[in-house]
Amino acid sequence: MPTAPSSQPTANRAVPSVRPPPPVPLLLPCIYSHSSPRPPHTPPTATTTSRPEPAPPLPHEKGRSIVERAAMATSRADVERGGSSSPRKQQQEKGKVPTPLYPQHEGEREWTPWLVPSILVANITVFTIAMYYNNCPAHNAKPGRDGQCVAGFLHRFSFQPLRQNPLLGPSSATLVKMGALVWDKVVHGHQGWRLFSCMWMHAGVLHLVANMLSLLFVGLRLEQQFGYVRIGAIYLISGVGGSVLSSLFIRSAISVGASGALFGLLGAMLAELLSNWTIYTNKVAAVTTLLFVIAVNLVLGILPHVNNFAHIGGFLTGFLLGFVLLMRPHFGWMERYRLPAGSPCTARKYLPYQWALMAAALALAVAGFAIGLAMVFRGANANSSCGWCHYLSCVPTKSWTCAN
């Protein structure tokens, strides 16, 4: 008669042991070392007859069964596969390129741009508020020699007569009340906030459209590559830098527009190209194209009613900030995971010339801002020290003058 199997193991019944999983290769940055690497561990082949002894337990694994230790090892391997720090990473071969699990180049993260569209919306909103506050029909009820409001069907959003504002926008008085840059109000009225507020205002629809198209063309690409923090800092600081230089040379006119901040982005692009020279192909063509675009825009700034000093100040500020904020790892560091496993690589993420450019640019930017702001609030006139600098903003011809 058959008997029920006993629940207790007999003396000659063996309990199978669980082997821990094989070690998982780790994705580690290469570290330069003069020491020779250890020989790789050779796992047992299928013809091996003897079972290898299990590794001694780690301090936090003492008192646990073999099954629990194997589960912990598997979990730890999953965590290490994601890139978290672990003591076992120190046991990797130094000075060799590891085999990557998820090959991804350093600095190639693509950001989703939201700051540049937000700046676009903010500029359009400020212009709409300025037109609402301008209310051309109410302030121009008795049109004189300047003519009537343009696009009267827009009612209070209609534009000033073309004789007053050919760019289809509000009056000069409205711009001043809304925060335009006026030298007298900054120096004697102690309204330093106008150095910042003027970059959010525009003289008309044509002015606004031209600047916003440039912002989308340049800003979106930079924010996707470098993120909103660095590009936002360059945009804002460059705008203030353009306002500072403008206040040093222009005293008799008001100034509005985001052109200084936009030229700062162009300057940052040029600095980024020069600083990260090793990671680009067709370097000469890229530099030539960018310099051509910058030169054309600066030449257009010599036309009347265009504040080229804001362009120059913003460009110089963005150019210096580009060396500081847009430095990227050099080609050898970025391509280290493309090399065959075991190839020697370098631990230098940035090259010496990149650090030198960053230090020099940072010193010049800080010194320039400190000196410029001190001169502005002291009421200094830079034209007295530079008799020809006014030609940088306007060149008189037979077709126009630069008197006003």
C-alpha cells in the first residue's frame, strides 16, 4: 500500500544550492591611470566538472540565505545598470573604455524649449497692453497735420499716424510711460529698472515681428541644446548689457526693443563655436556664415532710428557669457563610448584652452558690467572720450541725417 510522502527531508536527500547570477557589466566613465588592468575573469565553461565556490558574503549579506543573497545581487545589478553609484564600480578596469549598456554622448541631452516661447508670449502681451494704454482715437481726437490713426477699425488698439510712428505702434509718450530707456530718467530720476524693462517693449508691429522671428530662429535651437537656465541668463544679461552701453552714448532719444538680447544670443553662438572647436565639422564654413549674419545685422544698425549701441553691447555681453556658460566636453570625451572596449581614453572632460577662455571671459564680463554701471549712474558721457563712436549707430548720408 503506497504511503504518503514525508514532509521532512531524509538524510540522503540533497538540497540544491542557488548560484548567484553572473556579474553585470557597468557603464562607467573612463578614468586615466598608469596602472596595468587586471586580467578579465574567465567564467567556467560547459565542460567544467567542479562547481566554483560562492563568493564570500558582504557585510550587509551576513545571516542571509543563498537565495536571498542571489536576489539581492540581481536587484543590485539592476540598479547599477541604471547608472547609480556603487562600491563595486571601484573594481572596474581603470584607463580602459567600458562596454556601454546605454551609449549616450555627454552633453547631447535635448531639452524641450518652453522659455523662448514664453518670452515670445510676454513680448506680445506687453505690446498689446501698450496699445491698449495708448488709445490713439482718444488722444488724437482732432487730427492735425500728422493725420489720423492707422487701422481705425481696431478702435483703441489702432496705431499712431505714420508721421509719428512709421512702425505701426504707440506714441513715444506711451513708450516712456511704459518703461522705455531714457537716459535722463535713469540717471537723474534714479529709475535704473528701465535698463531691464526696455527690452520687453517694441516701437511697433514691424519691430515686434522682426525681433520675434529672430528669437524663434536663434533661441529655439540654443534652448534645445543647452537648456532654459543658461539661455535665459544669456538673454536677460545681454539685454541689460545693451541698455548699459546705449545709456553711455545716447542721451537725446528713447530706446526700446529686444535687439540687444537677441544679439547676445548671436554672440553666445559664436563663442560656443570657438570654445567647442573640436566637436564640430566644417568649422570654417560655420564661423564664416555666423560672422556674415552678425555683420549684416550690425551694418543695418547704422541706419537712422536704430540703436546700434544696444546691438553692440548685447553682442559683446553674450559673446563673453558664451565662453562661460556654453562650454561643452571635448571630442575625445564625448566619443569615448564609441571606441572599442578596452581602448585607452582620457579623463579630461574639458581642455586647458576652454578653461582659459572661460576665466578670461568671466573676468572681462564682471569688470565690464561694474565699470559700465558705475559710469551710467555717474552720468558719464562716453561720446566725450570717443569722438567717432557715434558713427557706430548712425552714418549720415544724402538721404538722411543723424541730428535727431
